[in-house]
Amino acid sequence: MKVWLTLCISKPVMKRASWSAVIVGAILISINHGNAILKGDVDFTRVLQMCLTVIVPYMVSTVSSVSTLLSAERGFQLEAPMKRAV
């Protein structure tokens, strides 16, 4: 668990996750809240929803990056090809 958390806060993982969160978050905010933003109908609840909209891709990217790094460290273990019955 300590290794996992250390990788989560490592600079490369945080940088990649931040870029993913900014790009994906901006797209999702414009899709989900674009009309409200254009109308000026933004209250505290909507701002909270927009923050969560950015946090989700950050977390997904972080988990994916850490999982990939740990898999690469252990080496990819491919399953043996299945033998056909003759």
C-alpha cells in the first residue's frame, strides 16, 4: 500500500493525471454545465459538481498510471496460449 501511495504522489503520475483532468474535465464541464454557465446560472452546488467533474478523471488517470507502473515492475505475465484439441 505504501508503494502504491508513493507512486500516486510521484511527479510524473501527478503531472499526467493533472493534464488528463484539465482536458477531460473541461470537456465534461462544457457538456454537462455549458448551458448553465452561458446563462449565468452557477451556484455553489453547481461549482461543487464541476469540481467533482474534474476530480474523477484525475483519480481514474492516477489509478491507471499506478497500476501500469506496478504491472511493468512485475513484468507482464501473459497467459500461455491455449492448445487446440486434435
